[in-house]
Amino acid sequence: MKRSRCANGFRKDKDRVCVKKSIRVKGSRCVNGFRKDKDRVCVKKRTYDNENKIVGNKNTIKKRVSIDRQTPRSIYAKKYFANNKEVIHLLDKINDGDKNVLFQVNYNDVNQFVNYENLHNNPKIDCLFQSIFSLGLHDIKVSKKHSSQVNKYGKIGVQSDEVKLFIKDAFDLKDDEHVEFMVNKMRDNVKHVNRTLKVINNKIHRIFYNHLKNGYATILYVERMYDDGRIGGHYIVMYKYDNQLYFFDPQKKSNKNVNGVFTSTNIHEVLGSKSGNIGYFIIDNLKSPKPLMNTTCPIKYTG
């Protein structure tokens, strides 16, 4: 049986009944700044300020707004590292005649350490990526990707030679501007604690206080001895604020334990374990401060 079509000016509704088509009346468009809602009533369009401007359809807008609200680490990145108040740069010297200087960069705001948001829900061996991101040296997307990969597939983490290459590439250092990794022994044997933790903490302060400029930060490699006898390496951040040295472990910020210590003048409080030898990076023959050039540099890790 042939299906009957509706006459001109009519259409079939959901029940297959012919009904009169709605006619758009000329001049029924909304004025500028307004749009028609689902009931064909003119309502004011949504507006966004320049900082939060979003382009796309209705579903895209809802999705983007939802993502921004649910990922504080993205807001963290925008707040402290997007459109930096000043360019992040590598310091060339502190005293006249310095041939080499402790690897250190200026930070924008001490609250970037206090308000730090972790890159991963279950951080294991991504301490290097956490540290360099907290300093603003690595792109948020690249850092999250590397953090996820090393936590899932890595066995050891990132070696010092790879960190040296990252520093060289990120700041576009010349061939004669060398990055070196140095080790300072805190104990003769990390397995046998012959000195009190207080003595070791004071020694670290004496070593680094005059080599770190106020308002600057660096990364430290620390050997840790755990209660079960294991020895492992760990990267943390050391920064100088109000002429005082502070230690900060960004990897610890995953659970936001308000009773834990994440930033302190005592390195043992931050590490939560006994520290052994200290490793750090120096820059040799740097002729002038170097601006950060590339925040997307890849870093290899041991898989």
C-alpha cells in the first residue's frame, strides 16, 4: 500500500499525522546579543571574559568549562606559568668571577610550592617530572604524559645524564656551556647512621645557602634510606625565600594530607626518611643569564 504524502504546507508529526507547518514570520529574528531558546523565545547570549573565552558549540562549551573546573592542576599551571610575571631564566653567577654556578632558576611566586597540585593520582617514580614542572620548566601536557608513562612502565626513573641533556635543551645552552652533576657525601656509609639528622641538615644548609640566590630554586637528588633498609634516589626542590632555605617534595602532594610536611627548612621532615648523599647540578662557563626556551623537551627514563 502506498504511503500518502501530506499536502503542501503540511508535514507529518511523530504520530504520522499531517499537521500544518510552522511559518517563520519575517522580522522574527532576535536582535544582536540575543538568541532563541528551545521555546523560540529570545534570551540573552552567554558572554565570557577574555581570560575564560571558549569557542565552540553548546556541548563543547559545557565540556570545556567542566574540564577546567575539575582539574585544579591545569588552573595551577595557568596561574603560575602561563603569561609569567617575569621570564624564567637560568642564573649565570652570584659573585664576580664565578666560573660555575649552582643550577637555579627564578620562581614567580612562593605559593606555587604551597599550592602545588600533583601530576598523577598514584605517583611512584616520577619525582623528576614533578620537580621540574613545579618550577615551571616543563609543559603541563608533556609533564602529565611523562609522569603517567614512567609510573606505569619505568623501573628506575630518570638518570642524571638525561637531566643534564634536558637543562641544555630547555635553555638552549651552547657547546662550551656545560652542565655537570656533582655529589656531596653526607655520610661515609648511608647504611650506618653515624651522625644525627640535625647535623646532616645543618651541613646541607651550610653547603647551599651561599650558592642559592634569594628568590631562586634548584633541584636536588637525594639518596634515601628507608626503614626496611632499602636505598633509593629521589628528586626534590630546594628554594630560597626570605633569605631562608626550604625543601619541597612535590611528589608528596597527591593525597593532600594536611598533617604531612611538604615544605620545610628541615630536609628530613620533607623526605620522611633518612637522607644520604646529595646530588646537584652546576652550570659551567655560563656567560649571561639564559631564558627558558623550550618547555616541551622530552626526557628519557629507564624502562
